[in-house]
Amino acid sequence: MSKLAEFFHVQEEGSSVSTEIIAGLSTFFAMSYIIFVNPAILSETGMPYQGVFLATLISSALATLFIGLFANVPYALAPGMGLNAFFTYTVCFSLGFTWQEALAMVFICGLFNIVITVTRFRQLIIAAIPVSLQHAISTGIGMFVAYIGIKNAGFITFTSDPGSIASINGQAFDASQSLYEGGINTIISTGGAVPGITSFTDQTSLLALAGLILTIILMLRGVKGAILIGIIAISVINVIINPDVLSTLNFDQSGLGASFADLGTTFGAAFGQEGMLSLFSDPARLPLVIMTIFAFSLSDVFDTIGTFIGTGRSSGIFSEADIKNMSKAGMMNTKLDKALFGDVVGTSLGAIFGTSNTTVFAESTVGIGNGGRTGLTSTVVAICFAACIFLSPFISLVPGAATAPALIIVGIMMMSSVQEIDWSDFTEAVPAFFASVFMAYAYSISYGIAAGFIFYCIVKTVNGESKEVHPIIWGASALFLINFVVMAIL
């Protein structure tokens, strides 16, 4: 243990080996849903479910292990939610690309992100973000993470009358249509969908409420590993209440060989005749290909930047010196430099194995909230992902109701950054409000950053202070606006 602590500089970071292990387990359980959700979404494109399942586990394990060992930070990577939906419903269904071509675009996106990281462009973006917006991003991620938890807990419901339904399965909604081939996959509603609190009569919301109260009590009493204890306790209660879930456990590994055979279908598919070669075979499609790669990259880049700024600043994982020294010459000067590089490697790895963009997960905040401060936390998460290749039945015993309270608690802790924003200054309050609130409302870290950047440029221009806006913020805002226009056209 002493060698392990020495390798990861655990004591220097004010942590301990046991704390790091608990943090790693907490992060893993909080994000373990991606193991099952990602294959479910991507398999709709025709990709083999078991192949995507293994691709998700392997790419997540390798990317998380890399960032832990290389950057020594407590972050976990996996195929990002939102990006996998964009991959399936927009790129494949709406735009008509094959899943092999979509993987090729993800790989190119990864290479592009590597270039802008090595050339320090991503670092310059972070250094250019005003301090007030950095605090707003931290606050926004707190809202975003808490909202995920509240949604997963079933604490809120949404009522959509037919007039508020915009589309079903990506097609315009027709109230007279009652049958949909293949069933209903996605429903998009307008602002007419009204949120409301649940009646707390269903098991999920009651279990989540019990877990939330238990975790809060443990936190108030200063119990070490309170978040992980809450997750395990609710998982056990769920098994006691629903013993039938044990009958779904299947330890038969005879299907493992078939799963690896399916992985052979997705592995390297981005580079084959149906992937990269097909993607650029039609010159007429080139503008569409470029715009789609741009959309992939923009979301990936700013999701990561937002997560690192939001969590790293408030927790002390990334110091003021880390942020200031990024703009200096030389490669990989700081922990943040290395973390950014570790993230972009993940996207390319995911495409190679056969999954959408692999990126830093906001659920990493659960482990950080539990005291994780080094790459040992990430290493534990990576080991858990690898173990799931053989032990996935156990992971299915952890319901969303068990992990939802952890996300809510972490969101509460991250909200402390809100006090660093000068709300009495309207020019500070407007961009900070949109940057923080839109992350939860739009269910996207990058869209929250976009709203903050754009309104920051507006208020500074109206006040005659446009020269105070960094050129990179102007450029990023313009790119976001272009992206919104392109997505509206697509």
C-alpha cells in the first residue's frame, strides 16, 4: 500500500489509499448505467449489442486508466451521454450515415481534439475564460449533476399533451398515428411539457428518497465513505424487496466468446471499406461530413473543459497555478495539461473499439465528493470496468435509485461556487446565470458554456467593454452560433 500511495502521491494530495478506493467505487457505481445504456442506444443503428457492450467496457477501462496513470487525476471516462444519442439519432438516422461512417467521424474528431490539445488551443480556451464564468460553470455542473440525480430518482414527472409533442423517433408527430415500426424510441416535446413533483407512490422514488435521507445523515455525522454506503445500502434493500432480481443473474460465460466475436465486427470498423473509405467516397457529402465532425468536436471539447473547470477548481485538484501556467511555452507543464491530453486519447480509443465519443464523465464528481484526489481513484474505476466483462450481473443489481442520491449530494456540494459570483453586478450576473442554469435546462455542459459565452459577449459589447472580451471567447461564441445554425439546417 505504501508503494501505491507513493506512486500516486496520495499523501501529498491530502488523501489516503482507502479514501481513493472508496472514491473509485463510488464513481463507478454512479456511472455504471452507461454499461447498459450505451449499447442500447448504439445498437439501434445496427451495431451488435454485445460488441458495443464490450467496446464500452474496454474503451472506458483503458481511457480511465490512461488519464489516472498519466495525469494522476481522479476522473473517469466513458462514452458520453448526449454524444451517443447524437451519433444514433442525428448522424445515422437523420443524416443517413452508416454506423461505420459515424465511427470514422468520431475517430477523426479524436485526432482533431488531440491536435488542438497538443498545440495548446484547448488550454488557451480555459485560460481565457473569466473567473466569474469559471465559478458559474462550477455552479452549473452542480445543477446539472443534481438534476441527473433528481431525474434518475423519479422525483419529477413531465406531462406532455399532444400539442406539445414535436416529434417521435425523429419524425414529425402525427396525432392520428398510433403504431410505430420498432416501437417508440424517442419523443421530443416543446416547452409545453410541464414538470411536476412525483406522487412518491412508486418504488423507485421511495428508495431514492430513503437513500437521499440516509446519505445526508451519514454526511452530517462525518461518516467516511457516506456516499458509497448509501449506494450499497439501497442496493441491498432493493434486493430484499425484489428478490426476483437475483433470478436474472447469469454467470454462464459461454456467451463471452460470442460477445468477443461481435466485438470483432465493431473493432476497426471505422477504417474499413464501409467506414473511412466510404465516408470520403462522395465529394458531394464532404461539407456535411465536415459539419458533422465539427458538431461532434465542439460538444466533446466544451463538455470536457466544463467538467474540468467546474470540478477541478472547487475541489483544488487543479490549482490557480495549473490554469495560469497553461498558456506558457512547453508541453505538459501542469496536471491540467496532462488531464486534457488523457481525455482526447479516450475519444480515439472509443472509435477504434466501436463506440461513440469517450469523454470525462460529470459523475466523476461523486468520487471527488467522497475525497478522491489522485489517479488511484481512476485506476479503481478502470479495474471495475474491466471486471465487468466477467461480473456484469452484479452491476445490474445496483438500481438507479441507489446512485441518484449520490448525484444529488454532489450537486449540493458543488453549488458552493455560486457565492463567488457577484450577483449585484448585472453584467456578471447575466452570463453567469445562463452558463449555470442552461447546463441543467439543456441537459448539456457545452450548451451551458455556449449560453454563458454568448451573453458575456453581448453584455460587454452593450456596456462598451468589448475590448475586455478575450478573442478566444469571441471565436468560441461564433463557433457555437455556427453550430446552432448548422444543427437547425440539419
